Amino acid sequence: MQRSQWEWMNRALGVCLGLWLAVGCGQPRGEPHELASLTSALSGVQTQTSIAGGGGHSLALRPDGTVWAAGLNGQGQLGDGTLYNRTAPVQVQGLSGVVAVAAGDEHSLALHSDGTVWAWGYNSHGQLGDGSTTKRRTPVQVQGLSGVVAVAAGTHHSLAVRSDGTVWTWGYNSRGQLGDGSTTQRMLPVPVQGLSGVVAVAGGYLHSLAVRSDGTAWAWGYNANGQLGDGTSSDRTVPVPVQGLSGVVAVAGGNLHSLAVRSDGTVWAWGYNTYGQLGDNTTNHRAVPVQVQGLSGGVAVAAGTEHSLALRSDGTVWAWGYNSVGQLGDNTTDDRKVPVLVQVSGGMAVAAGNDHSLALRSNGSVWAWGSNENGKRGDGTTYYRDAPVPVPALSGGLAGGADHSLAVRSDGTVWAWGLNDYGQLGDGTATDRFEPVPVTGLSGGVAVAAGTHHSLAVRSDGTVWAWGYNLSGQLGDGTTLRRAVPVPVQGLSGGVAVAAGTKHSLAVRSDGTVWAWGANDYGQLGDGTTTQRKVPVQVQGLSGVVAVAAGTHHSLALRSDGTVWGWGFNSSGQLGDGTTTRRTLPVPVQGLSGVVAMTGGELHALVVLSDGTVWGWGSNLSGQLGDGTLTSRMVPVQVQGLSGGVAVAAGSGYSLAVLSDGTVWGWGTNDYGQLGNGTTATRRTPVQALGLSGGQSVVAGDSHSLAVRSDGTVWVWGSNSYGQLGNGGHTLYTNTPTLSLLY
């Protein structure tokens, strides 16, 4: 064996022994002979994996040899015998004496000290290796494998290294990622062709990687973006050497990119690079390895979907690439083309999920950052509220966008919070806000509206102002430029009310006419055309209008005679005219009179009649019409069990109502607790929001809800993915490391 190989073995042994001394390397204390048995393999030493990040879940191997899991569990990938998502760690059933773990998109693997491999979770492609395609909620043994010293997981495939240096694979094989010379799916392990002396493996989306004891790296599978590093973009069904790399001690596979650490501590990358995940200060894809800039002393790497992590010998953790939900841990959501320091120290191991990251520290704690969808950070928090909570120091009229919220206070100022990627909060930045901030330069506000990514306000002087996304001209300022502060809508005066759809806007003038601007693909501007408008045009044939509402691509108007009119997209009957025909001019909603309140949801609509009954029409796939069925309706049907209605709101697949007694009720989809009844169960008929009294008005965003009480306070519930509840609570992501409960 050459000197460089001995250096690599000594380095790997040092890392493994360091992990063992700090956290037991996954061994029960008092059983060091098991560690020795694993490190005596002919091929060299494999550093054991104590943490792993999957698509929507996380795994941790504790010092006592037990495995714990948190996050998404729809396929049983947490191994606790259920399909319930977990925000706090649960123990994987029936496992002890584990020395390594690995996580795929929706499946999990564990290596036992006796050299057997166990698997659980999603199995449609045979990735559990038990000879079936049946999902498993608890671990089952991978058949026909013994003497295993390392495991790894790709998206839907699995890999194992045996003590004889051979590699075995099973699961999905559409691009040759199993390395057996075929593209045939395998439900049992098969040997990778032509590889020997292997000491480490890694799995990507549809590709695989291996390190041999001679320090060379090999790759096979999907290669459209050069992720195999062989200088081509040709898929490979058997291993090929990664070009130009020697002295490799570790590899990692991302979605479409790959990483390696060399014995000199440098880090190298190749493949897809749109978000800078190769760390070479470009966004150029690379078919051969390039050195990650500014990193030395590397000992380990991890790759997420489009981000990368590295652990240095000094215990610092570095990250680069995509950062939309803070997965780089640098206190921003800015993408990075070169490594930035993660705000965590004393690192001993790193792991990356799709869009979250994990680090094991020398004190035995695990820290997590990035997305917390389904609780995968394992810190015990969620990013939604299933019962109402107050927003601090806020009162007034409300509006809810897709992921942001607006309020007009009694002093005429406008406040905003939540997602701000297009400047829709109007504070002059693109920074998300978890608590309300004032909209810049607006005073005398009397009404607000929120679209998907844009916002509107009416001032007491009758002018209308707009800010945020503007690609379709929905700001009405004659341009398609996004605006981070309010600009006046051109040519409008006497405004009294506004509404905002996904990419279009509506206003009612004091003379009862309706004006519209923005996207018009489906006739949602009501001017008889499908032509986009960057300044307001009058909706034809309407007069005496007192209120407007906007759905995704449709519009509604309430006239002073109590009739409702609709135009635009009508695929689910959301115009209420008895058809599914789109309309470029207003048509009356059938069978309605005496309407006193109206709202538009994504694909449905609601009204309150003068007798206090509530009616709905349009899509009903989630029970949002409240008639006890899932049948969509092209004409209005009565919501069951409600009387005394005074106000309604419609979100994406769900509905809200305020009754004359001040109670608030909800029905429809409830994944994020947006019905406010303390559960996340969908409801086909109304249920009461908990702990809320004195309700006067309600607003619905895509999946979050807001209410104003008679005392002027604002209460919120539902999704808080980007801070749209405004209560400073837990959000979908954190861009700095937080303590996980996994370890």
C-alpha cells in the first residue's frame, strides 16, 4: 500500500476514533470490540454516520446504539410503527446496536454492529431490499447481506459496502444508479460491477459514488449535468473513474451534483451549479471536478438538493449554494457561490436533507437549520398554529395574501408582515418579516388588499397605491417593474375599495364603477378581452357596485341591489352561472339576491344573505363549500348548519365565517390548522375556531387566517411558513442553527 493510502487510513481512523470518544461512534458504551470489528476490514476504515437528512425527515444515532427520527412520516420513514409526522424525535422501533444510519428521500437505513442492514419507509422501487415493494413502518432486514461496514441512500435506491470491499445496491435503477450494468429495478441487493477495495459510498438523486482504498473516486448513474465527473454527460450503468482526483477520503451526492474531500483537506465539486453549489464562485456546470474556493482542512462533506456543506478539522462548518429557506445557516436567505461560515462550532459530523442541514457537535448535541416542513429539524416546533393567537400591538382592517398579511390601523398607517421576496411588504426591502412593519410612505389608509405577491391600499383621498410583484402590470403604474415601496395606480380617483387576485387587481370607485388591471389571460379584467393591462380599464356593463373580490384568476362584484356578478376563469364553476365557461364580461351568479357580504377564494366563492345564511359555489374538492360533500357546484348551495352570518372569507381550499354572536367558523382543508379548531383534519361542514369571541371580520390567505375582534385586536392561526401570522412565532425555516432534540 502506498504512503498516501496509509495517510488516508490514518486520517479516517482518527476521525472515527474521535467520534467514538466523543459520542461512542453509535456504540453502546462498554462494547469497543464492536468498533474494532468494523474498522478491521481489509479495505480500510469507514467513518460511521451518526446523523442523516432525508427528503423530509432526519435521523440520529445515539451513543447507546438506538436510532431516533423526526419529520415527515407518510411512508413510515420514521420507523415508529405509525404514519404520523413528528416534530420531536421518536425512537425507531426494534433497533439497538446500530453503528450507522442513512436517509433517502422517504426511506431509511441502519447498519447493525453485526454487519446486517435494516431498512424502513417507502418501498415502491424495492429500496428496502426485502424482496417486496411494500412500505414498512418498522425496520426489516435487507436480505442476503452480511459483513457490511458502510451504508448510503440515494433518493430511491440504497448502497452498502461489505468488509471484502465490494459494493451492493438495490432499489430504483432508471438511470443505472445501481451499477449492475442494467436499468432494471432490484428488490434485493446486487453487486456493483467492476469495483473492489471500496471504503465509502454515497447516493445522489439518480447517481452513486464510491471511494476506493487507493484514494480514487468512482461514479455511475445519471449524468446529464456532469455529476459523474468523467468529463461527459452520458449516463453510466457501471462505475467510471472521476477524472483528476486522487487521495479522496470522502464523497457526497446531491440532487445533480457531487462533492469530495481529498487527503490534503481540499474540497472538490462537479455537476449542476445553477445556485453556486459547486462553490467555485460561478454558476457554470462542471463535468470534471473543480476546487471549492477558500476551503482547507476539510474532513467531511454533505450535499442537499442544491446546497453543500463541509466540516473542517477545526470543527467549523461551511456552506454554499441554494439558500431559499436558510439551509446555509448564515443568517440570510441569499444564495452563495463560495463557502460561508455556518453559525455553529465544535462540529463533528454534518448531514444535509433536501433543504435542511444538521450538525453533530463535540458536546453531543445536534443543531439544525433550514426548512422545518413537517418538523424535520426535530426541534419540537411547528410552523403553524391550529388555534388563534393574537398579533402583538396591532388592530384594524386586514388582508391576507398567499404568504403575507396587511393591516390598516386606526391612525391610517398600513402595516405588513410575512413573505417579502418581491417587496410585497412595502418596507423598501426584500426581507421576510415575522412581526408587523410599517409600509413606507403611506398615510390615511382606509382599505387594503393582498394578492399572491402584491399589495394594494386605498387612501382617504381616494387614491389607490400598489407595491410588490408587477410582471403582469398588476400594480397599475404603467410598468412591469416590481416595487418595494408603494406607487400610485395611474388614472384612478375616488377609490373606495380594492381586491387582489394572483396577478390582477380590482378597484371600486365612489361612482359605483369597477376598474381592473394586470393579468387577463382568462378575462378576469372584464373588459371583453384577454389583453394584459398595465393601467386600469373599466369593467364593462357594471354599475352600482359596492364591493369586489378576486380569486386566483376570476373576479366578483356585489351590486347595491344585492346581486353578485362574476367574470374570468370558470373551470370549477366559480362564476356561479351554471357553466364552466370562462367569461370576459360579467355574468350574474344564478339564484342569488339579498347578498350583503361576498368573498372569493382560489377556485370558489362565498356570500352572506340578508337572512344570515351562507352560500357557496365553485370547487369543493376539500369540502370548502361546507355542504357536507366533495362535489363542486356551478350554482350556489347553502353551507350547512350556519345561521346569523355577518362576514365570510375564502382561502385556498378552505372557508371562514363570522356569525352575529361573534363566533368564527371554518371548513375545508386544514393541513396547517387554518380552520382554528385545534386539529389539522379537513372538514366538510363548519367547525368553530377555538378560544375566539367577539369576532367582527375575517380574512383568509392561502393557508393562514386572521380575524378582528370587537376590541380591535387581531388574532391569527394557520400556516406561519414565512412569518405571515405576525406573532414572531416559529416559521417554516430558520437561517441560523437551532438546537435539535434528535440527540
